[in-house]
Amino acid sequence: MNTFAKCLVVAGAAVLASCSITPYPEQVKVDDRSQYLYLRGNFTWWDIEEHAKVERVEGQVYKAKVELIADGQPYEFKFADENWSLGANCGYYDKADQQVVIGQKSNANCNAKFEPFKFTPKVTAQYNFFIDFSDVNLPKVWVEKAPEENLIQQLVPDF
């Protein structure tokens, strides 16, 4: 190899070695679904209602609270935006996930069309409906009976 070629190789290696790539953590945009997601069901006549708008609990976990009457009939529900948009229209993932039971999580499909969850309350009370988007490809849905608020908490919510 001639001297010029050797110098070219050495110079090229020096240039490449001097270049460094600074790793930056991947910036993932976290979608705040509390801006547009609602709990919709036959208890809201499938409309969007402010009292059924979700609030962020933590991370990508959201909840909405509604009062249900225990009459033995199942309530159908979904989490969806105002326009039933793809990606924001969350029904059950598989037929086995359709019936939501307290203490169990069900898988959701947020590209659903006609797959509402069903929940049958055992007692008349307020219930928290949760959806967890930690795994955006397979969100989890569950229901819990809301803790009862005492009179002071009802009158002064931040007490």
C-alpha cells in the first residue's frame, strides 16, 4: 500500500474516531387521556358527560366514578372519546374479557367497534371504573366499589 493510501486510511480512522454519538434517552410523548376520554355506557345513554370524564390516577392509569343501581341487570360500558375514534374506543379484547368482575382485570381493545364491557353491581353504590394504558397494545380495565365518603368529605372535598 502506498504512503498516500496509508495516510488516507489513518486520517479517515481518526475522523471517525473523533465523531461521537451522544445517547439521549428516547423521548416518548405521553398522551394525557384525561383531556378527551370518557366512560360511556347505558348509564350515560352512551353520551359523553362531564361527570364521567376520566381523571388520571397515576402514570397511564385513569378512572371515572359513576353511581349504579343494583337491579340485577348488567351495565354495558366502554371508554371512548367524543367521536368514538380508532385508538380511543375501548371495548373488550376477547369474549372472555367482556364480563368485568370486581377484583379481576379484563383486556381492552381500543380499536373496538361494538364490543362493550358488561358489569353487574351487587349493591347500589358509586363505582370506580379504571383503565390502564401502561401497555398501549393491551390496556387493562377493572371496576372497584368506590370508598364511601363521609359528610365532611362530601361538603369539603379536599378535607
